[in-house]
Amino acid sequence: VSDAFLTKLAAETLLERALLRESYAQYGQAIQELDHAISLNPTNEELLYTRARVFISLGDNALARQDLNAILRSNPNHRLAREMLARAQTQQ
């Protein structure tokens, strides 16, 4: 089994844990899971988008905007990131 496969699997597992924590409004713990996952896969749009959504739930629109802008730098057509960024900018 390759290291790349194990890293991808670890990031996916951390994402699932973060989603579960988010569903229970355990936002701080969700951020910790997502931070770890992003450290393993820093360009993964799903991880960045999910962390941005959790940051918004915490009321931290500035950090959410950072993640959303990171997505849009690599994928300017990411519709959900554009929409969430527009909302985060109006809720400063």
C-alpha cells in the first residue's frame, strides 16, 4: 500500500469525523479534524469548503474567506465557493 493512498485515506477519514462533529455543532473539534486533513492534502477543495462552512458557523468569516479564496484561486468556477464567499463578505 502506497504512502499516497494512506494519506488520502487518512484525509477522507478526518473529513468524515469533521462532518459528524459539525452535525453535532462541535465546531471547534470539527476545525481540528479539518486542520489535520488539510495538512495532509492542502489543495483539496472539499476539505477547504467544509472548513469554510464551519468557520462561518463559528462566526469567523475572515478565516472562511481565506479558505474560499484558496479554492477560487485554483478553481475560479467553483460555484458553491463563490456563493459562500459572497455571503461571507456581506456578513462581515
